[in-house]
Amino acid sequence: MKEFVKLNQISKAFGGTRALSGVSFGINQGAVHAIVGENGAGKSTLMKILMGILKPDSGQILLDDSPVSILDPVRARQLGFGIVFQEIVLCPNLSITENLFLGSELSTAGIVNRKEMKRQGREALEQVQLKLDPATPVASLPVAQKQMVQIARAVLYKPRLLIFDEPTSALSSESVDSLFKIIRRLKQEKVTVLYISHKLEEIFEIADEVTVLRDGIHIDTLPIREVSEQKLVQMMVGRELDLSSRRSEVKSGEVLLKVDGLCGEGFESVSFEVKAGEIVGIAGLVGSGRSELVETIFGVRPAAKGKIFLGQDDITTQSVAGRARKGMALVPEDRQFAGLVFTMALKQNLALPGVVIGWKELGGKLITNKRETAFAEEAMRKLRIVANGPNAEVSSLSGGNQQKAVIGKWLSLKPKLFMLDEPTRGIDVGSKAEIHNLVRELANQGRALLIVSSELPELLALADRILVMREGRMMGELCGERACEEEILRLAVATIPEKEKGLWQTPN
Amino acid sequence: MADSKLRSVQSFFGRHREISVALILGLELLVFYIILRRPGRPSTFINAENLILIFKYSGIYGIAAIGASMIIISGGIDLAPGAVIALTTVVTGFLFISLNLPLPAASFLGLMVGLCSGLMAAFLVTVIKLPPFIATLGVMGVSRGLAFIITQGQTLDLSAKFSDNISLFGVNNQYWPGILMVALALVFHLFMVYTAWGRQIHAVGGNEVAAYFSGVKVRRIKVFVYLVGGILASLGGVLIAIVHGQGRADIANGYELDIIAASVVGGASLSGGKGSVLGAVLGSLIFGVLRNGLSQITGLTFYERLIVGVVVVVIVIIDQLTVKKEGRAV
């Protein structure tokens, strides 16, 4: 195989921080090349350099052995570089076709050529196996299909190198399979794929070769079959991590949370209990009502029927603040949307729930800068939040540290029941291990934990019991020996025959 | 080195917006002092009488800007203050002249105009879920309309019934707009910075959903800011009625935009979450000084609006240059 793209001593610094220092490696033609590394390792910077969004301070990019300078995104596209972003960057109000051609509409003499756009759009959709009318408005599509539209948009320009940046962070596990099918097809068509992901199991499934970055330094590039998962993690974090140990001993106490016949938007007749000292997981496909359930338990959504008890208290009609005061906390699924206030400094975000409920250590309803700073610094220390001090803007934090901040908001209030919705989605492997350890530690202290996650290995590693939901109903409970991926999937997708278990059958 | 020094200066002004606004105000005073200087004779600009005049006029804007900036910080906008001020002068005047109520009673009932308009805006925003721009546009139209209906276009002359130089607590009425502005600015500034409610107003403006997930009673916060905004605008109206002795339906026309401009100059972000009550009041003073100074320069009458417009834009541009920008790569 010959090297299609070669990076030679690429360096890039932002202010005082070096994002990349002297990174050199090659990407083989037609390979699926994975890039792994913790947040802040320099993956995004590297990608942006390839796409012409950032310019390297020094170094060279060779394409087919001849040096190229990628001055802007237009040049990158001309060279045949395409990218699929992690976030959905589509205009929801426009149709699929309009999104596909956004900013580069086909036109003759200024008049948009709808027919040709529709034809090419249909072709691109076929390539990603999305059987949809190109006139469908994007707003009506589920997340997985939106992601496919983004891939179609990249494919439209017949790229020779296609970059996937954390493409599965918004996808449920069965949608991932469909994505991999598309990637394999692209590979057959001689497209070189650069695949960036935190999820190592995906990398072992799809990648041919892997490059590890750490703190902006190139650690190694090697064929995937020459490396074990353990070894890869070690290269990424520079130390050994244990991601898969179940707690050896579970000491559960009295019932802390009791949900009785609860109905709400997206789920019905749900009953279960969580005891003090227990870690309970909730599994299910995206759209199975898991998030709606925990949000209703926390009071951000109204309950239509049924009762919620925290300890002995019936809290069904209490406000969010009332529940928080009684010792409940929820780390929401979407930390950007529901977790952080980006106009406020880190310390103010960390103190927000405490301020709302009049937490004594913060001085009740009157806020003093000194108390608030001390309060925030303690949370930062406890969770090892890496930030430029308590006054840092939250947008300057990495994804993992933002998530730790959302956890920190509530942790300082010492909740009895801590609910975490997708606590490690899209964050680096180091932060993930820290959050897992924290969850175990909290349970050992006698708190009750309720964890929603789309990552089955995570639930299997953490939870003492796993509740499985499907289409708004509780399908069953698995504990100990019986909890395995196959069993969870069987409950989560039971009625769907194996061969159709593709992307488009996701119940939504 | 120079870069880091610049950055620390920027972050200082970013965190203490009031100081940079105060500096601009000081600079403005200096410029007008120099322009209006008459060698050998006392200044017509920097003297007690003129400064009292500036405070008297700015006070109305400043008091309303306190409420407006709180609404803007909460992520809303208020287009009603001008109309609410007018309706308040009319209601106060009507009660005082036609119904012969004593002035304190008429003034108190005048404040109810703001309470009602604030409630109406809050209802439209929190229950009907109209965008604040539309909701307060409606309140503005209704208030202005009611003022015209009550007066039938006539001016209510309260001053005819006043004894000479009426005063409250022994303080001449001319001073009250300035005194109230300063006092309320301090009270509400401390409220916004040091109380849980103030913090929650900031949180709602910054990210309503995250605030809600943190236990903030978002609806209650919004009702509160629109009520405060309405009542403070009404207080401005009562002051006009007393100090200027007039109740008129077409008074305070266009004040709402001046008030919003003062809030923005004072550091408020129209996308919510950021701003300063003290900054908004200083912003009102900047405009008060500007109008006062320009009116003393002969031949500038027709240029006044143009200059005010340019100054708003220039101040906001200067602000964007001096305040530390978020360090994003792209």
C-alpha cells in the first residue's frame, strides 16, 4: 500500500499552549485510519489543519508525495478532502436536498437548478443507503438519519479522503452498524477514511491502522492487529486504566427511590426501586423513554400519573428545587443544552444549584465571591476539573471537563440520589475512567445511583442491576450473571427481527 | 509580554464593565468641558445648576433603564417603557386634576400602571409564550393608546395646581429623579450581584434550559423582571408628572430605544445573560450628558440625533475591542 497523505513535522500552538508539536505520520491509500487520543491530544486541531480551517505554524502536508498547502476549506475540498462533523450542522428548516447543496447550489445564470440537484442528491443518499425523499425537511428526521445526511453531503463531492469526527456519539449502537456498512462501501470505492473516535471497540471493528496522539505529540502509528485494547489505552493516557471492573461488594441499604406506576411523556406504567448504595443502570434504544423517565423523576417534566417517593416522602408534586433540596440530582443528557450556562463563569455554574436552593456553605441566598470561589475550588479539586481557574469561561473547557463541571454542580450538594444521563458520552477515556470511579465511590458511600447509558459495556461495568426499556415500557431487569449485551439487546429490541435491526427501524 | 498585559487589561474591563463605562462618561464630560470653555468666565457646562439639570433629565431614563437592563439580562426585551411612562403621567395627572386626589395618592395609583403593564407583559411572555419583542410591542401599543383615549390628545397641566416649588421630605422635587436613580441603581446593582434571585436572572438569560434543570423557577423569574421593569418605568412617569408638571399622551416618545441603547452601552448583551444595572444607569448618564452638551453648542440642533446614533455604535465597538474575546480556535 502506498501513502496517500503524509504529515511531516506539523506543529501548531494557540497562545501559549502547544496543540501539536512535530507530528509526522502517513495515511495509507484506501485504508480506514483511526486517530485516537484523549481530549486535548490534538485530534481536532489536526483535522482542522487538513480541512484548511487552521493553518499549521510549521510542517508540511504531502499528498501523493507532493507538498500541498491547504489555505482554506475550499482548497481542501478541491484536493478531495471531506469531513463529517460530530455535531449535526444542518439547517433543520431546509429540505435534505437544500442541505446537501447548502452554499454550493447548482445554478445556471443564477437560477437554481433544482432538477439536477435532486438527481445528484438522490445519488448521494443512495450511497449512504438512506431511502428517503430528498424533499423531506431535515427537522423531521431522527438524529441517526441526520447524521447520514451529513455523510451524504460529504460524499457528494466525491472525496478521496473522508474524515469522520466522532461520528457515533449521537448514534445508538444499532445505527453504528449501518454507519460501518457505509464506511466499508466507501473503502471499496477507494476512499481513504480518517476515523476519529473515543470508542475503542469501534476502532477495533472498523480500522485498519491507528495513530495515537497524546498532548499534541505523535505517540505511534501501527496496524490495528498489532495492538491490544489495553495497550492502546495505555498509549493514549500514558498510564494504565481499568475500565471494566465491576464492584466486588455491594452493600445496599434501605429503599431510597421508589417509582410507582409512573406515566409521562414518552413512557408509561414504570415501577422500580433503587436502594442506598446501589448503582442501577437503565438501558434501551434512543427514544425508548429513558431520558424522559429520569427527567420526570427529577421534576423537569410533569408526571401524568403515578407516584415518586424519595425515602419516605412523596415528592411527585414537588418542584425541581424542592427535589434538589431533598437530596436529588440529575446530570442531564445534553450538557451543552441543559447542563451549563455559557455566559457565566465556571464557578458560577458550579454554584448555581446551590444558590437556587440556598445551600448553607454558599451563604444561603446571599452570594459572596469568597464563599463561591471556595465552593467552586473544592468541586474542581474533588473532580480534578482542568480549567484556567474558577473564573474560566465554561466554553474554554474540554468536553470531559465540561461534563465534570455538570457533575460538580450537584456533587457538592451531596445528593442522596444521583441520576446521570449518558455521563460519559463523547468524552475522553481518562475522564471516563474518573467518572466511573466516582460513581463507584459514591455508591460505596451509601448514595443511590441511577445511570442511563447507550454504551452497554459501560452499564455492564458499572451497574449492579440493569433495567431495560423499550418504547416507553420497562421490559425487565437484569442483575449479576444474567446481565450481558445479548440479553439487554434482546429485551431492548425484542420484536425486531435480526436482519432488519438496522438504522431505520429505530423506534422514535 | 505586551500581549499578556493587554489580555489582563481586557479581562479586567470585561469583569468590571461599570468602570469602563464610567471612564467613557468622564471622558465625555472632559470633552464637553473643553469644547464649551469660555476663557475668563465660569463654565456653563460644569456647574452645579447644569449638573442638576443633567441628573434631572437622565434620571427618568436611568430609572427605567434599571428595569430594562434586568429584563435584557434575563434574555428578554422591553419595548413598553416609553408608552408606560406616558400613560403613567396621564393617569397621575387625570387622578390629580379631574378627580382631585391628593398628589401622593395619584402618584401611587400612577405606579399601578407599571404594575399592570408589567403583569400583562409577563403573562404574554410566560403563559401565552409570545416572544418578548412582540409581547411588549403589544403592551406598548395598548399603553400609548389608552393614554390618548384618556386625554383625547389634550395636555394635563399639573403644575397649575402645584404650590411653588413643592418638595418631599424637604428636598426640592427637581432633585428627586437624580436621587432616586442613584439610590435605585445601587440597590438593584447589589441585588443583581449578591442575591440568589439576581444570579438566577443571569442564569435564565444565559441558558434557560440549564437554569431550569438547576432548579430555577424560570417563569417566576420572568414575571419578576417584567413587573420590576413596569413599575420602574411608571416611577419615571410619576417623576415626569411631578417634576415637569405635565401629563401627556405623546410624552417620552421613543424612550424605549434610548433605554435599550443605554443598557447595551452599559454592558448588556441583547442575547441575554450579561449586563449590569449600574452600567445601564451610567449609560443613561452618557446620553444625558451628550444631549445636554450638544444642546449648548450652537448650530448643532439638527445634528443631535445623528451624533447620538454614531456614539452608541462607537461605544459598543470600543467595548468589543477592549473586552477579552473568548479564545476559540475557529
